[in-house]
Amino acid sequence: MKQRTSGLQKASQWLLADSRLLIAGAVIALVWAHVGFFGGTHTLEHFTHFEVGQLFAEPAEPAADAEPAEPAADAEHSPHGMTVHVLIGMAMAFFFGIAGAEVKESTLKGGDLNPPSKAAVPLFATAGGILGPIGVYLFLAVVTGKIALYANGWAIPTATDIAFSYYFGNMIFGKGSAPVKFLLLLAIADDAVGLVIIAFGFTDFAQIHLLWMLLPVVAVVLTIVTAKLLQGHKNHSHWLYFPFMAISLYGFYRTGVEPALAFVPIVWFMPHAQTDLGLFAHGESERDDTLNQFEHFWKPWVEGILFFFALTNVGVPLAGIGVGTLLVAVALILGKPLGVLVCTWLAVRVFGLRLPDGMNYKMVTCIGMIAGIGFTVALFVAVKAFGSPEYAMQLPEAKLGALFSFLAAPLAIWYARAAGIKPADTPEQPEQVIELETQPV
């Protein structure tokens, strides 16, 4: 008997779909930044840099003539200053944990990255989608004479937002079509490279406390041992690994390495199915191996985390538009499709590879344009690249550039119509679900 869905459930499902909470957080933050809710002292800046510990401290009596205290410029960089901004940054570990799980599944049998030869052309496109934006960004920085001020932001335009890319890809090409699969593979590989860039590109290794790094190592070892010991217990709960995630998160935080990456090494070694049905595949939602349990449980919560991430990072006055905005936006909107097209052409013409059946270079160009929507990860990398006090001018400019990368979507829709690209007539076919043994690592 088919269960009826209540109005509240339908509303919740609608709100959690297509990153609507992320968009809502961005809109609220932009309005908040320009209006200032609840009076002048409770601005978005005060909320973002509010120290959570003050909620549990005894309130002090303010002097009658005292001015409201401004948040310390380096509060969020202090290892003990647990501000709202730092807390949300740590909560992003769930977002990157799920991204890491998707990359892991793509390396399994049947996944988009297994065998590598299957993904050869999209991986060439991924390389172009990274090198192209970097080249355009640095070229514009040199031309404008601002390379010294903005060089540290080179990685911001390398990002591709999977959720929005998938949404607009389906709209333009049709669900389950070859171009959508090509785009998803590109986005997944882009995520994998992005994790490496965040981990190694924006970590001050001179400041790392190596002793604390033992905690994530211990957490990974415990994960592997637990998975081996419970190998006979099919599909055991992902909650058994949650203490190891907490240990890894604390170790990353105290070490000085980006804590948002703390869950990636843990989920990589969780028990998983032998095969992958594909990102967003119908059958994936029916699987209950440990890795899929983690993804299914935390995805709705991650939508809420992304709401607060946008709320605490997007609130930039439009008056902050500057050179950094131009560099990031143009690098994403122009550099992505240019790099994707050139490297795909090289893969076919120079290395003798073939485009997937049913695809042409017009579609490849459109895929590159859609991949130019950086948004979530671009915002995150912007905070990492320009988060220190000496980049106070560059950070809001780069954030606005990440926001303006949304212009890639209407441009891609316009280009698709002009190029005669139409959605596939055949609807997406449900994948066949095959019950398989799970593998511990």
C-alpha cells in the first residue's frame, strides 16, 4: 500500500531539494548585510564573529557609556576562539565527508572513475576545467597590475558546484543523457582535486602541530580495524564510526589543517558496496551499506549546514565589488568552458580518444559553461585563500565573484538554445539494483 505524504513532508522535501536552503541562506545574508536586522549593533558581522562560549558565560554588566565591542579581527583564527564562523566551518566536515564518499564510490566497480580509461575524456576535460580558470585568473591579475594582491586566490575559480551543475545539466540536456553523465564525472573529479587543493594549497605547514596530527592517524587506524572486525556483520551502523570522526575533527582543528576535511579519511575506509550505481542514481537510495547509510542520513542535515554556511559567508555589500570580483567571475564563466573545450579537443585529436556517443563539441562547450557555477566550494576556497586579516579587501570581492558565477547558468541556457541543443527525449531509466556484499575498505 502506497504511503501518503503529508503537506509538511512535501514542504520539507521541496525545501531540501536543489540546494534551496543554500540559496535562501545566501539571499538572507545579502539582505542582512545591506539592511542590518535587529538594530545597528546586531549586524551580520557581529553574528558571524560571535563567540559561542559567551552563551555559557556569566553576563557582565556593561558600563553606562560603553560602546558595543567590535569583534576581534583575528578571533576566528584563534585556536580557542570558537566563533559561529569557525563552528560552521567545522560543520562543513559533513559536506566534504559526503563529497569524499561520492569520490570513493566513483572508484568502485561500475563507478564513473573505474576503470580510469572509461573516464579518460572527462578527466581531460576536468584538467581543462581547472587549468583554464587558473590561467584566466592569473592572466587578468597580471593585466590589471594586481597580481601581488590577488595571486593567493588562484584556486578559487577551480571549483564546480555539483548540485547546481546537475540541476541545470538535467534542464538543458535531459535526465540520464550522455552530457549529464559527462558533466557529473567532471564535477566529481573536480571535487577530488578540490579536496587536495584545500588540504595542501592553503595549509601553513610551518605552523602545523605534528603531535596533534596523531589523532587523525589513530582515528583512521581505528576505522580500518573496526571495519575488519565487523566484516561478517553486513551493513552495520555508520554511527560506530562517529567517535573516530570526532577524534579526527579535533585533531585536524588542533593541528592547524583545514578541519572541514577531517571526515574524508574516515569515510574513505568505511565498509561499502562492491559497485557504484552512479551519483543521483535511483538505486543508490535503496542501499544500506555503511557508507551509504552515512550519506543518506547526513545529506538533509548538510542542507541545513549549507544554509548557515551561506548565511555566514555570503553577506557582502554589493559596494564590495572590485578587481577580485572580476577575476573570479570571469575565470569561472570564461575560463571553465574554454579549458574544458580545449582539453577535450586535445584528448580527441592528439591522444586519439573518443567523445561519448551522442555528444559533440557544442555540448562540451555547454558543459564547460555549466561547470562554471562555482558557488559553494568557490566561496569556501575564497575564505581559505583570503581569510587572514591582510586580505580584508580581497575577501568580499572574491566572495561576490563566486556569487556572480551563477551567471554561467543563464548563459549556458542561452547558448544551448542558440546552438540547437535540446533535452533528450528519453527519460532517465531507473538503474537495476543488485544486492552485493559490502567491502570493509
